[in-house]
Amino acid sequence: MSDIQGITIERDIQSEDMVVNIGPQHPSTHGVLRLVTTLNGEVVKNMEPVVGYLHRSKEKMGENRTFFQYQPMIDRVEYLSAFYDHYVYCTALETLAGLDIPKRVQYIRMITMELNRISSHLLWFGTFLLDLGATSPFFYAFRDREKILKLFEDISGARMMYNYYRIGGLNADIPDGWIEDVRRVINELPKRFAEYEAIVNKNPIVMDRCIGIGIINTEDCLKYGVTGPALRACGVAQDLRKTNPYCSYDEVDFDVPTSTDGDVYARYQVRIQEMYESLRIVHQALDNLPGGEPADIRKLQAEYDAVATEIKEAKKRVIVAQKQETEPEPADVKKMEEEPPELDKDWRIQGKKKVNMVSFKPPVGECMSLVESPRGFLGCYLISDGSPKALRIKWRGASYSNLSILPSMMIGNLYPDLMAVFGSLDVILPEVDR
Amino acid sequence: MSPVGNENRVLSGLVEIGRGLATVMSHFGREPVTLEYPEVMPDLSTRFHGRLCLLTKSDSTDLCIGCKACARVCPCDDLIQIEMHRDENKKPVIDRFTIDIGRCIFCGNCTEVCPVDCIKMLSDFELADYSREALVLDKFDLNLPGEASDQWRVEHGLEKTVK
Amino acid sequence: MTVGLNVMNPYQLPDWFIQLHVWVSENIPGLSFIDIMDPWQQALMLFVWGVVLFVLISFGVAKPSVVFMVLMERKVLAWVTQRKGPNRVGPWGLLQTIADGVKLLFKEDVMTPGQDKLLFTLGPVIFFLPVFVLFALVPFTGAIAQDGEIVFGGLLGIGLPVGALLLFALSSISVIGMVLAGWASNNKYSLIGGMRSAAQAISYEIPLVLAVLAVVLYAGSMNLMDIVEAQRGPLGMFSWFGIFLMPLSFLIFLISSIAEVNRIPFDLPEAESELVSGYNTEYSGMKFAMFFLAEYAALFVMCALTVVFFFGGFMSPLAGATLGGIHWTSTLVGTPGLIAGLSLASALENMLGVASGSVAPWIIQLEMVSWMVLKIYFFIFFAMWIRGTLPRLKPDQLMGFSWKFLIPLSLLNIFMVSFWRMWLPPVKDLESMVANFTQNMPFGIVWALVLVVGIGGFCWFMSELQTRKLKARFTQS
Amino acid sequence: MSEEKQSESKEAAKDDLPPVIEPGVYGELLEKKKFKVQHLGMDAMGVEMIEVAAESLLRVAEYLRDNKKCQFDLLVSVSGVDMVDYRLSVVHLYSLSSNESLCIKVRADEKEAVPSLMPIWPAVDWHERETYDLMGIIYEGHPDLRRILMPTDWIGHPLRKDYVENDPRLVWNRR
């Protein structure tokens, strides 16, 4: 974007440009990305990203596996925030099949997704500062991310490959005591974030390396399809959770942090603020979680079951009495007319009728579901022809579009700025290559 | 919103570097979070997706009915292979049940569809072996003895004891 | 005895070495042709002495300290990030570095066909040698005199009158090794790293030397031993240059020395997030180990120099002060310390069966070494602490920081120090210090003016410049 | 909802008449402006779908981007769909001002070609390259149409239904 930051290159000396292959294996390409970079000294003259080293044909896999079989594969599309991929996929199928999702499911999905956003941003924070050269924040961020991953392991059985959401509900209810664990973690996190900010926020080196570097504006974002924190750092309060509320995001109160600078530092600040907002959402969702602790629900269910059994037995006794042509007891008759109490349908973790995973066939139709993943718009375009396998599954990863802006941001900047700029975009390569 | 304020950058720079140093140093005495794995086993949750196993009845006889539901929902090709026949009482007899644990992605799909709650996951994650052949677990490796199966069921809230 | 030897010792070889030589020529029959007066033989002796010194220092001081520092670095970085650090090899992981060294020694030395084999091999050697020679210049202890005669010349390899000069001359040779390594590697990352290291070394030598120039100005000598002795003042540790007299100089020296040894935040030649491993990307095995060793050795030397120039070297914090009616020359020369030290000395004398009073100087010597090592390791720890906290600069910022900020600042600093020296020349007692304070007040006023107007205005100006630069980045695009 | 749809389509099949699809907001708008647009109704998420002929695609796209009532300024994705008989290029749009989405479908002609949307939304660059790579739809007017995810010497377009897996012409499959 900017021309060479006040540095003018004089071509007095006979010199030639140097082509450097940054990647596919390089410490700060966050995976296998190759950037064919032409350098004039330390100034980037030209850059061409080469992607595809991590292409695992996830879209083709979706076409020859049933919907349930394909589900574990989704985790591997974008493994730092796999709950979002699952959500987007399940939502697409649920809307196609017209399923109602109980409130409890929606809230648990919301809690896990927001925690996942924090864990993803934490990893970004650590690696971003590692790219800048600071080592300690990386370990601090990973230490705290591990606490969140432990919560995910408790709920889904795996740290990163969750496979937890199901079409129409969840794999299992939250475990007992999980809510307390989450509260413990999210009450501790703000203190940790304050520590990060003390190390990083106003550090003169960080400021000098980040402020005014890699500036983009809204037009650039639209030109390259950039979404997410990078777009919000340009001053556009575009957040699908706010603008097109899905799940139960319309029931919680949160802000969309924005910045107007559009530089690396603005993106850093937006992400840090987003983590605080996510904590707010998790707090509210935990307070309003329909049904509360699973143990309470089980207790209530047992009580209701007891009443239902009583009614059933009263009914039986009345029928026996009628068969024997004797007078049934009035208490029994009264009991028989009672409606057996039912658990609030919002408290379920599956829809009213459990979807048979093995033989699930959505009706003919298509659907593009979009969510606001930690990196921007995450979409799943799903076309069903009524068979148990999809006709076409297309993943719209935010990183794919966000990466395409990198060359235009870098040309004219210094080579070390590449690490700051690339880190601030928070690109994750498995999502680019799928 | 612009982070470029009007403070003296030399002084504030020094102060902020000092603040960063102090924050880093405040971690000096804290308890390390490292777990030294072979000595300290990680605290795994009960739902952990570890090695697959086959629960048995309380008398250690097969619980599996050979319906092949697990093989059908498995995302990997031919990972679970089952051969069965029915004896004279029309009871299912499992001749062969193998899982190639080396290709397993531990997604847990199979555990979810099992109609008799037979194929389940343990929290055992130490699965390395010297050859690929050794990673193909057969029925003998997979079957949990009756007592262990009952214990598993108690731990995971599946209280009914299968006779 | 010493006088006689000095006459026939034009190369300033140490006494004990001459004595050894004379003893060998007199007592070993086959070597009786040795003539100490022959200048050719003395030149040869100088060479032998150099080799002996290098081997002694390299294996006696430098390598053990480097081995310990590598472990210390890993441990400190682990502790500030709530980890445990190496703890498998030996008790508390003490042998970890040795295990690593053995591993590196047995590793294959990988060379790719495109490399310039000679320069590729020469690179680490040129990087390695000067750093280890630098150890010879560091005074670890002072001389000990007994009854007006110097018993022990101090733990110091070469006591040159121009020690400080030789020091910087030697330390700037290392960078040639880095540039050679970067060039000969036939790797673009290495090349960029090598180029960066050259640019960085050139930029940061200047503020480094300018900061030391202030010290030399105040101490009035380039001999490192004299510089240490000049810090013995009536205020004890407050007479040290780094704490009270020239903190700005110390700050400049600290920053430049960290840059000089290529550590975060100035580790651009090997910036691992940009250049993979910079100039040593292609190196493996023992050649890599040489780079590795030399880097840590350079850090050790730089911290030692920080101590020598600014923190009183081997002196104890009390040295030179008059406290409780006693004039302290070290911690041990004072009532409680003396009693303890002397009783320990006499006990040792009895045990060894040597003459009374022959062990006490050695105990003081030991004390000096401990102070020196303690101070050095404090600064090493500080460098590691910095490494755990700060991110890395960009090359243009690195250059700008040196040329636009540090060099003008150090020039101002020299001004300030010269006026300070006129105002308060180094004295050994408190009374004359107080007298100087009032007598030379005009110099004090000029000093204060330079401090407030010069330094304050400069900092304000730089801050304004930086703010404008940051703001200008937005308008540019 | 979905059952209704199904039954509707079944009835339609019985009567052998195409199902009547109400035009959506944007379809209507486009029709008013005399653009040739085929309405495809809403998808399950309530996003309007229109099919546009290849020759009028660029003009429709420009209208959708620039018109005050549409302002579809953000291109979400381009996906190729293999309907066995023909190939579709599906473009999903999003408007930052109205927060609405729109889906445009273009049918590839006999030469598997559709016009590139590069002049309208430069963001399609990589998306069109990907669709070309995986589906084989040629975007005419794209300045740099080459493979992006698959290796450059790959044979065939993997997401097509007629794609030969383990093609023996590829070196690594002959091993």
C-alpha cells in the first residue's frame, strides 16, 4: 500500500534483485505457505503467494461420505476453531431439513464457540508476538489456551478435533461441574489479558513495528474480500453476530470492537478487545443457560418420570378395575386424568425427534450458511440432492480471501514487516488449502 | 482511538519497557505448568477419545452383535472389519473384529451409533508400536474383561449391567 | 627481582612465565641452549605464551562459563514462562549443555555443493577466536601488594595500558566471521543475516566506544585495571560510574553491548522469524557449536566489561568507603569480615603448614573473583530477562536508533561527563569532595544546563520526531 | 417447510409443469431494469437465488454492485457445482450496508466457459482460480487463470463428477 516508508532506493550501485522463497517450510508462515518474494535489499518489490501445499481435498471427501461420516473431517478444515466449522455445517443441514434447535443446544454452542474464539485469538496472540520476536507472551498465551482446551476436552473428549455438534443438537450434554470450570477459567482470564497488555500494548518496539504498517482501508478489504477483525480494524462494524444474528446471539449483549486505523496495531487491538467481548458473551450465556447444570435436569427428569409412572400405574389399575367391573378408586381416576409433566423442550440437547445420524437424508435444496469465525466470514455452501451424501460442499474460509491481500500490503514495505503484517492477518493455512 | 498519543516517547518507552520487564519477572516464582509426561500422567477427562475397546457382558462374553453400524459410520475406509455368523440359536457369533488403530482418527462416530453400547473409547493414548501390523487390533486386544467393562459403565454413567 | 626481569623483558611477558623459562633452560639438560636474552626466542616465547594463554582461558574460564550460561539461559527463560527447563541430564539438568556439546561434536558436518568451502570453514573460526582472546583482557581480580611488593598481579591475562582500545579493536573482528559465514553459505537468508550483522556492528560500535570514551575521560586511563581502581571512591558503591556518575553512559553502553552481541531485541542477523536462523542457517555440527559458544562468550565478555567500566569490577560495594571509622578496601578488610577472613586464613595456614600471612591475600583474591562473577552474572541474567520480554526491532529502526538517537545522545553525554569531571574530579576522601563541590560550582551549573537543556531537549525532540513519523505513516498511504 | 417444498415439487412433477417461483426483491428489481433473469426462489437460509445468462452476467453484476438498492459490495465466494449435465458457477454476494445476501448462478456453456467477474469484484481472483482448478470452469477475461490448489501438472479437475481418480497418466499413480 504505502510506498517505501520514507526510504528511497538509489540505484547508483550495480545491484540486482534477490528472489527469496519464503516457505513452504519457514518458521513464521504458520504452516506450509510459500511466498515467492523479490527483494531489493530489504524492501519487498514483488510477492506472490503459492498455496496448495496442504490441500487435502476436503470438498471431494464431502461428496463421497455420508453427512455423519463427513463430520469428523470438518474438524481438520480449520483446526484452531473447529467448533465454527461444525456449527456452519450443522446449521446448513438443519436449515435444509427444517429442524428446530432447542435453546439449551444453542446456548451451549454459543459458549463453546466463544471460548473457541478466545482460544484461537490466544494462539494468534502468541504466534504474532513470536513473529515479532517476543518469546514470553507465546508461552503465556499457550498456557491460558490450554486451560480452555481442557474445557473442550471435558465436554467433547478431544482438545482440538471436537466432533461435538450433531445435526439437530449435540453429541452429549455438558458434563457435571463443567459450568463451574468455565466460570473459574473465564474469571481468571481477564487478569491474564491484563498481563499481556502490560507486556505488549505500549511497548515502544511493538508500537514502532505495528503502528502505520500494513495499512488497508475498507475499499482494499472489499477489493480482496477481506472480512473479520481485519475489516473491523478499518472502521466497519461488520460482525455477522450483530448484523445477521444466528444461534442466540440476539439474546446476549456485546459490542463489536472497531478501530479506524486499519494498520497492524489496530488489528491487534481489535482482537484483544474481541477476547474481552467473548468473555462477556460467555458470562451471559452461562447465566442464562436453559436448564443449568445437567445434574439438575437429570434430577427433575427423574421426578417427572416418577410422576409419569404413577399416572401410568393409576391408569393400569383403573383399566383392571373396569375389566373386573368394580368401582375404580376415585384417587386413581383423578390421577389418570392428569397430564404427565414434561421437561421443558428448551432444555433438551437434541431436537424433539432425534435425528438418525446414520440414515440422515436432507431434502433436496441448497443452502449457504455464514458465521463470523475468529478470522472472518466462514461459509459452507451445501447442495443436497436428497441422497445421504452431499452433491457439493464448498467451504468458504476467511483465511483464503484474507491471504490474497498480503502481496498488495507488502509491496514497498520492508521484509521484516512481512512477519508483522502476515501475523496480523491471522491466516491459518489448512483453511486456505482445505 | 489512534494509539499515537502526545506523551514523551522516550520516557514512556523506558517506563513501558520497565513495566514489561516487571510483568515478566512477576512470573518468576510461579508454579510451573509443565507436566513431565512419563512421570506425571495427564489428567484426562472421562470422555477422552482414546483407544477403542469392546465392552463385554459381566461374564466376559461378547456383547457385540455384529450389526456393522460402526463400520458404516466410520469416516476411514475399511478401518473396522467385522465378520460374524449366527449359531443354531440364531445368536450372533463374532468371528473377526479388527480395528486398524494406526489409521483411526479417534472421532468417536462408532461409539455413538452402537445399538448395544459395546464399542467405546478408553482414555488410553499410548498406542505406539514397532510395526504397522501390530496396530491392527483384533477382538482379543479390543475386548475389555467383564469387570473392567462394568467399571467403565459405572464411570460413564451407563449403570445397567449387561448380563 | 622484578626490576631485573623487566629490563630484559621488552614484550612485557608475565614474570612467572619468564621464571619458568629460565628454570627450564637451567634445569633441563636438553634445553640448555635456550637464551632468554635472544630477541627471536623472546618472540617465540610470546607466541607460546599466547597459545598457552588462549588454551588456559578458553578451557579454564570461557568454556565453563559458556556451558553454564547456556543452561542458565534456558532455565531463566523457562522460569519466567512458568516452565521447568532442562532437568533430565544430571542433577537439575546441569550436564545438559555438555550433552548438547557432545551431540554437536558427533554430528555430521553438512556442506552443500554451492558453498565456498574455505570461507565457510573460516567463518566460525574468525568469529570464535577474537571473542576468546577478549577474555584475556578482562581483569577478574586486582593486584595484591604485601609490604610494598606485588605478590600477585591479579587474575588478568594481559594488562595493557591501552586495554580498552584493544578490546574494541578485537571485538569488531568477529563481525567479519559473520559476514563470511553469511556469504559463503550460498543461502539467501544467511546472506541477508550477514549483511545485517555488518551494518549492525558498524552502527553500534560507535555509541559503544563513545560511551566508554566518557568512562576513559573520567578515569583518565585506558588501562582496565586503572578504570576499576578509579571507581574506588569515598562513597563506596556510589562512586561507581554506572550508578551515580554516568548512568546515561551506562544505559548507552548496555543497549549497544546487547546490540553488539546480537541478542534480542537486536538479534537481527539471526532473526528466526524472518531469516530462519540468519547467518548460521547452513551450519551444523561443530561449526555451529563454535558460533553458539562464541555468541555466549561474547555476552559474557560484554557483561564483564559492563561491570569493569561501570560497576566497579572486582570491588566490593564497600570498597573505598569509610564506614564505622574503618577505611574499607574490600568487604573482608573491615572488622567483622576481617576477623572471619583472618581466622579462616590462619586456620588454612595451619592446615597447609605454610608461613603465616601467606593465605590471607588469596582469600581476598577469592573474594574479588566472587564479586566480579556475581556482578557479571547479574548482567547476564538481565540480558536473559530482556530476551524474555522484548520483541525484535526492524533493521531500519535499528540503524535509526543508533545513528539518530544513541550517537547524538552519547556525544551529549561526553559533554556532560567532561563538565562533571571538572566539577567533581575523582578524589579518595569525602572532605575534598565536598570542597570541590562548592569551589567548582560554575562547572556544576554548566553540567546541569547540559543535563536539563541538552538531554531534556534532545529527548523531547526525538519523541516529537518519532510521533510525527508514526503519524506520517497514516498520511502516506 | 422442507416437506412442503418436497410435496410441492412432487405435485409439480405430476402436473408436468415447472413450479411457479415468486421473484424475490432483487430479481424483481433486475427484471424491472430489463435484465434477463431466471428466478430460483429462496434457498433454505432465505437467501435469494437468481440465474443469469453468461452474456448478461457482467452487466447484472455491475448493476448489483452499484445500484443504491442493492450495493452488493462484498464477494463471499465463488463455487463451481457439477450438476452432471452441466456446470454452474455460483457466486455468493453480501452487502455491508444492508446485510443482505444474494446468490447468482451462471451456467457454463459448451466450452465450460463463463465470463470472469474480475472487473466488478477483484476479490474473485483466487476464488475463480480455485473453481477453475477444481471444477474446470474457464473464466474468460481472468488475467491469471491457472491452478492454485492442485499441482500445476495435475490432470483433470477433481471436483467434477466424471473425474478419474488415480489417473494412470499421473506419474505418482503409476508407481
